[in-house]
Amino acid sequence: MTTSKNLLDDLNRRRETAAAGGGAERLEARRARGLMTARERLETLFEPESFQEFGLHAHGVVPENTGGTRVLAGDGVVTGLGFVAGQTVAAFSQDFTTAGGSLGTVHAEKICAVMDHAERTGIPLVGFNDSGGARIQDGVESLSGYGQVFNRNVRLSGVVPQIAVIAGPCAGGAAYSPALMDFTIMLRDQANMFICGPDVIRAATGHVTTMEEIGGAASHATASGNIHFVAESDGAAVALLRRLLSYLPPNNTTDPPHDLSAEIAVSTDKGMDALVPDSPKDPLDAKQVIARLVDPGSFLEVQAEFAANIVVGLARIEGCVVGLIANQPMVKAGTLDIDASDKGARFIRTCNAFNIPLVTLVDVPGFLPGVQQERGGIIRHGAKMLYAYGGSTVPKITVIMRKAYGGAFLAMCSRDMGADMVYAWPTAEIAVMGAESAIQILYRRELEATRFPDEMAAELAEDYRERFASPYYSAARGFVTDVIEPGRTRATVALALRTLLSKRETRLPKKHGNIPL
């Protein structure tokens, strides 16, 4: 006779089986290596007792070589919802202890179900990727499962934030879901991500390589630019996840979590004045400027190790969430190149999608010259920056600190590219090109004939700066809102942000624009 106690006992046994994943021995083996299990990652992410699981009792079945079948508890993935700092977040966590976290039919269905819920309810999606790839036994159905996940990644793009954590292997088709998400965090020593592994590359091309060279976190963070953050452990990745979510709105119809309760401090920062080098030839460290501009400790740099000649990241200025884009003169003189353009454009569009105001700090001598850049498509890549800024409707504030020359001046969000406010320091130089180059062109014949000495050329260059490249020249013609002391930058930007938060801008109806990819 079946009793209520029997039914409750059966329920508890089923829950224990699901929680065991690939078995107690495999779970303990992971813990012994300092790794979290799939469930532990979610438990660490979510507030205590807030996790609501989807598909707890779902399972997959795979054939055995002996002719029998094997049941996969949960089919190798844990899915559900929970609270992160009071905000509801949807998540999936692949379980490597169950069939290597491979994606089969039920596995894909569970991920798709939680993605659909995120779409319906307008909440962020987090994915812990720890999978050997497609499940061979499921044949084309596993490929179909990937297609369904990718399609949903695209549907959710720009609607809710999507964050991927590469916590283990992420091989073949599995790598494309993280690539379609907004931010990717990768564990340094326990994760890898690749399309073709070293053995396949060697067989196909004869080139001998290592997993770290093609698929390790260091490679993706510095060379390929495929990831945004590197974490040293599961715990560090989850802490980074929580911090990243603290800057993002739940969806594209709401504002980011600004804290506008405090009054704006309008004092002058003498420390900012002190950062400006006496000589225009000496580099200005953009990160030092950012540190004084934003609320203390609030800057979260994105892709810090990739294309370091441009700095991007999230921060708060007097409580207002912002996306920062800054040229970094300490690297490649702050020029824009192919990688910097890609990095900047992608970040700008991410911020715009989620209503995050943009603050741009400009010190750019131009696009990086060179045959490799030209043949690599710097025109197309540089156009991405123009497209990203021109297509952004969020509040946009630009501060021209020093050099702003030629097309790079436009690519760093000039007034004509949609900046709502453009401020310039007295040290700013805004022109078609640098003064020395301009003099070489304007007075080429005289210089070639050596009709006047170098001292006179220097005087002509200085005269050119004062007459045509000074910030006052641009301000007089409406290209600059105001010329400010460096020490007034934080107060000026903070006040401008508050006045611009009510900005609403619509564009002509269309399916979408055609970004130069």
C-alpha cells in the first residue's frame, strides 16, 4: 500500500539522485582538485535558499557499448532561477561529472526552457559552461540542440544581459553560445575554449601547438579577445559575476541601478590637475584619470589585457552607472588600431543596449599607421567605432584631454557623432592633424628650400595650435560645450550626467542597421 510517507521518501530519493549528478565519487574528486560542482556554483551565486530549479526530474538516456542503456540524472545540466542582491537571475550550470557535461536532447531542452523564461520575464541570464561538447550518441539531435540554444542567444541579445562563465572545457560548437553573450568570464587554469584542439590542428595543418596557446584563458584574454575577464577560481568567478550584475539593469526597458541619493560634490580636484604632464609629448595615463573621475573603487575594467591602447569598463560617477571609453597614451601612444576599434565598438553597443550612459576620454593622435593595419582592414574596423557611437541613443559625454586629430577625433564621439556634451581641457588640441604635420604640408616648399630655420618651424607650429587647434577655436564654433580645468572634470561630468538621465531619443524605423563587421 502506498502511503504519504512512501511518496515523500520517494521524492527525497529522487532529489538525492539528481543532486548526486555523476555520482558521489566524481563530485568528491572535483572538490579534491579545488573545483566546485555544477550545483555549488549556483548555490554560491544565488542568495541562500533562493534557488528554484527547473527540470529537476528530467533525465537523459544514452546507449551503452554492452547493448544496454544508462540514465543520466538531470542530463548533465542544472537550470533554474535565484536572487542575486535582490534581483532575479536565470541560470544554467553544466555538470561535467555527468557524461562530461555533453549536450544532448534533454540537456538542450532544459537550457532553452530557462532562456525562454528569461525572455518572458525580462531577467539576466548566466551560464556556467563546463562541457565536452555535443553528445555523439544523440547524433544530429545534439546539433539541433545547439542550434536552438544559439537562436535564443540571438533573440535575447540586447534584451536581457547574458553572461557566460567558462569554468571547464568548452569545445567545438559549445564555444559559440558564450561568444554570442554580452560578457564572458574564464577560469585561468581549469578552463579551455576552442573550435579545433591541438590534435586536430596538427592533423589538418601539421602545426604543433598546445591547448594553452590556442584555448587557454591567457590566450583568449590577450590575443583573440574572445573573453572579457579572467578569474583565478570558481569563487572568484562568481564574485566577479555578482559585481558585474550590480552595474546592469535586468533588461533593456529599465535603467541601470543608479544610486542618486547623495548630493553631487562640486569641488575642484587638484590631484587631477597634477596628472597632466607639462610637455604634450609626455604620455598621460588614462587609468589615473579614470581613478580620479569615478567613485572610489567602482571601476570594473573590461578586457583589460586585450588592445590595451583603449581602456573600457563600467563604473559609477556620483552614484550614476556609466560606461567609460578612454584612449590610453601609455600604449601605442593611444592610437586606434584594429583590435582597439573592435573592443571599443562592442563595449559601446553593449552599454547602449542596456541604457548605460557613455563617458569618453579622448587623447588620440589618430589611427595606427602601417601596411599590416591597412591590409587588415583598419578602415572597416575603425568604421565600427563611428557606427557604434552614431547608433547610440544613451547620454553621451566626451572629455577631450589632449590630442584629438583627424578621423580618430570623430571616432571618439565628437559632437557630430552624437555627443550631448563635449568638454575640453585647456591642453586639448583638436585638428585635422598635429601641428608639426600640418606645417610640413602648408610650408613644404619653404622647408625643402630651407628658407627658414627649425626655430621658425616650431614657431609656426605653435601659431597653428593657437589659431586652429586650440579648444577655444572649437568652442567658438560650437564643437565644444565648454573648456574646463582638469580638476573640474568630475564635478562637470557628474552634473551633466544628472541632467541627461531623462534623455529620450528615437530613430527612424528599420529592421536593423548594417554595421561594417
